[in-house]
Amino acid sequence: MKLIFLGPPGAGKGTQAERIAERYEIAHISTGDMLRGEIRNATPLGAAAKAYLDRGELVPDSVIIDMVKDRIQREDSKYGFLLDGFPRTVVQAEALAGFTDIDFAVNIDVPFERLVARISGRRMCPDCGAAYHVSTYTAATCSKCGAALYQRDDDKEETVANRLKVYTEKTAPLIAYYENKGKLFTVNGDADIDAVTNEIVKGLDA
Ligand code: AMP
């Protein structure tokens, strides 16, 4: 199974992607996590990407397309994969179609006015990538691996507005793009985490 997860920042893509990838035993490929890993490891790619992430802008298409093309050739993607955060532009979607066929694009729909609160309350684990929200989790450390949680720089208020603008302009058109290909499947992301997972599973199994 080859899946794409679409949705605005704060829709819960990462959380759902992790659960779905585990359930179907496919690789979870998050381009945001990959880029943050490159930045943490101070690689040339990380150095080039950092300024884009800090401003809430998209990394250039050519960079991200090469990164994903490479990544899905790894052994763990042999039985399928879930792309979380890619494609984010029509150029990326067309490049993807040139090197693989995806089965479904799952669109996690959340009303725009809910997103800022969801993003600004998010806290991340630097080691295992787990995400929490301050409204439901008040501990300072990760429940899975014990690392100290942090707030992503680009989850701070000054960057969030730009990320939402970039989403609307560059990524939202992918909803129509995959709908026209008959591959889109939209779920209501404004529900509790288990309910959203169940809706995705029900749709995929059907
Ligand atoms: P995310 O963790 O998916 O919210 O991504 C964090 C940031 O990484 C984005 O705001 C972009 O700067 C960059 N990024 C992640 N995926 C892509 C992509 N497919 N194309 C361009 N930039 C990306």
C-alpha cells in the first residue's frame, strides 16, 4: 500500500501517519522529520533547509523530490509506505507520479480556525518524534522514551501564520489534484485521535 497524507499544519497528520503505518506495516516517511534530522546532524542539506523551515517556507521542490525518491528505494519501503508531508506542491505531486503510483491520498480535514491552537500547544519528542498537546499531556518528558519535550521553532506564533498561508496557496490545490485522479479520501480530523484513526482504517479497508 502506498499512501499520501494531506492536510494543513496542525491537522494531526504525523500522529495519524504513525498509527496507520504501524497498522499496515508500511514505512512512515515524514519529510519534516527527515529535514529536522538533517538540521540536527548539521549536514549540508540541513544547513540549506534550515532557513526555509525557520520562515515557514517550503524547501525547494528539487531538493525534496530527490530526498523522497531516494528514501522510498530503501528496503523498509518495499511493502509500501506512507508519505507524511509530501507532496506539498503540484510540481512535487507530478514528480512523484513519475517515479511511483500511489493508491490513496488521505486528506485530514480540520476547520482553519482550530489550527492555530492545535499547533501552538504542540510539544515534540526530539528522540522518537512523538507529538503531544499541552491540553491533554502536561508532563515535560516523553511517555515513550523519556526525552525532554520541546516546542518546534516553527510552531511558534510568528511562523504559524505563514505556514498556513503557504499551505493554502501551494498545498491545498492537491486536494482537487487527487480528487480528479479518483484517489482522494477525506476524513474529519476535528475529532478525537482514536475516532480519526478508525475513520481512516474503515476507509482504507473498504
Ligand atoms: P512538517 O513537519 O511536515 O510540518 O514540515 C516542516 C517544514 O519542513 C515545512 O514547513 C517545510 O519548511 C519543510 N518541508 C517538509 N516537507 C516539505 C515538502 N514536501 N516540500 C517542501 N518543504 C517541506
